[in-house]
Amino acid sequence: MKQPEQDIQARIDSFEQWHYQFDLKGHLTPAVRGEKSVLRHARRKAHFFDPMVKLFGGSLCGKRVLDLGCNAGFWSLNAIEAGADFVQGVDVRQMHIDQANFVFETLEVAPERYDFSLGNVFDLDPEALGQFDVVLCLGLLYHINRPIELLENIARLNTDLLLIDTAVDSAPQSFLRIVHEPTDDPRNAVDQELVFWPTCKAVFDMTRLFGYDTTMLIPDFDDYTGLEDFRAGGRRAFFSAKQTDLSTLDAKTEVL
Ligand SMILES: C[S@@+](CC[C@H](N)C(=O)[O-])C[C@H]1O[C@@H](n2cnc3c(N)ncnc32)[C@H](O)[C@@H]1O
């Protein structure tokens, strides 16, 4: 449904919080941490999303993309802008599904190219959703406490690439650290405040268990403003693939 111009600002203001800054026909959504949020997501994009598009020859044309914990649709929109045929977003919070639909409607993305559905990532149904060339598991793995089950579910509906961006424990061993997080923050876990943070080695072990070849990106920024967790070794991005050759990835990488 096309949004009348005068309603755009009112709709933006009606939401309690925005995780990202979107430019909706000249109306900017107020990102929760202002300029730091803008920098953070632009740098995350440069760090892992752009190399992924490059890995596929510069376009996601022909790809079906699943965006888990899609929030307001920022990565879904990036996938559409990179040429993806179809994006399926899933988030457990109605506010985020409403925001994502509002963003896509306002930007007039063709309705047959996307769907945002309210749901828990543990209830993904491959029969209903179909198969996806690319699964985005960004900012999600450390907000849940059944990571092996989640990766098993993902592997069932993912034919090729899984992109993970997660907070990590910096220990060299393979383990999951228990962390408490408040469930009233709309970025966090929804039902249980006890979550697991994996070590890097644990991400390798868990993805390999389900048939993925995995590599980890080594962050290499001149300026880490907005990405302090990456500089401190507290966050990493991982490419896991069933088919694509990750040796052609145009980025500094490490295999554990
Ligand atoms: C930190 S935000 C990350 C948003 C986005 N993927 C990114 O990386 O920029 C985590 C998102 O996951 C959603 N979420 C948390 N637990 C979830 C679950 N079990 N199932 C579906 N969505 C979940 C939250 O509502 C929130 O929108």
C-alpha cells in the first residue's frame, strides 16, 4: 500500500523506538543511538554485507534471502537493493514487523519481492517458507539459548550461504558462555533472559556440524567508532557455505 507523503512522519513518530536510520522519502527515522547507530550499521555493511554481495559476483540477483531477527528490515532492504529476488524477514516482535512493512511500503518495494512475518526463529517451517540461498543471522545468535537447535533449523532451509554476525566470548576454546540480558529491550531475547554467547571456535564447530564450510572475517578498520565491540574482540562475522567457494572472499579471514 502506498503511503501518503503527509502520513510518513506521523507513522515514524508512532513507533516507540527505531534501531536504524532510514531515509523514507526525505523523512529520517530517529536511530536509537543517533550518529553512532548510523556509523555502526554502515560499517557493519562494509565489513560483512558488501563482501557477501561481491562473493556472488556483485549482485544477489536470483537469490532468495531469509533475514532472521529482521527488526525493521534494514538488512532485508540491503538485500533487495543488492538485487535479491525475494526476502523473507522473521521477527518475534510485532513492532518490528510493522516497521519493516512500513519501510518497504513507503519505499515502494514491489510486494511480491518480500514478506515479513511475526514468529520465533525456533518455529521456522521449511514446508511453509521454502528454501533460501542466503540466510542472514545477524545480531541474533547471542540473544538465544539454543544455538545448536537454531543452526540445525537454519541448515534445513538453507541451500548455500549462512552469514552470522554475533557477539562472542574471546576465549580460544569451544564453548558457550551464559549471559543474562533484560528481555524488555526490543533488541534482545523475548522470552528467557538467560542466553549463550559462543566463542569463535564454537561458531566453527556448530556450523560444521550441519555441513557448512566456515571462515571468520578479521575486522580491519582505521576508525572503529560505532564498532568498539569488534575492535575489542567481542564480536565477529562468519561466512558459512554449503556450495560457494569461500576462498574467493575479498576480505581478511581466518579459519579456526
Ligand atoms: C539486536 S537485533 C538485530 C537486528 C538485525 N538482525 C541486525 O543485525 O541489525 C535482534 C532482533 O532479533 C529479534 N529476536 C530476538 N529473539 C528472537 C527470536 N527468538 N525469534 C525471532 N526474532 C528474535 C529481536 O526482536 C530484534 O529485532
